[in-house]
Amino acid sequence: MGEELQKEKAEAKINEEELSFLSLVYSLSQAAWSWLGKQVHPVSNQVQKDLKQAKSMIDMLRMLQKKTQGNLNPKEQQMIEGVLADLELNYVEESSKKVDS
């Protein structure tokens, strides 16, 4: 019974760590989406665009991905890769609008 309890505690810790990681990625990505002008800014309640700030958030996510390489479970890896791909695509799109204007 002692081994089973330790196993449950270990699994709970892993789930808590996964949730914390996913929450961090989500938080940084929401900031990036807001700075890309793709959603309402949570503080001002208005759409704001600041591509420099958006790039900063994307760069932080890219750094987080590099620093955690080899330590993520498949769900975490899939999330950060997907988030980065979407953000980078939208960043390029918004950057080209700025040049075209």
C-alpha cells in the first residue's frame, strides 16, 4: 500500500508540473496574440498591436522550448510546437501588413 501511495503522489506531481507548464505556455501565447492585435488586450479591453512586444513573447516561447528540449512529454511538446507555429505564421502575416501599408 505504501508503494501505491508514493506512485499516486508522483503521478499527481507530474500532472501538476504539466499543468503549470501548459499554463505558462498559454499565458505567454495569449500575451503574444494580444500584441499581434488578434484579440482584446486584457487590461485595456481594446485591440492593440505592438509587433515588437509580440516578437518578444514569441522569442520567450522559443527560448522556453529550447531550454526544455528533451524534458517535455508528448502533450507538452505538441502544445509548444503548435503555439509557436501559429504565432510565427501570424507574426509574419501582421509584419507584411505593416510593410504593405
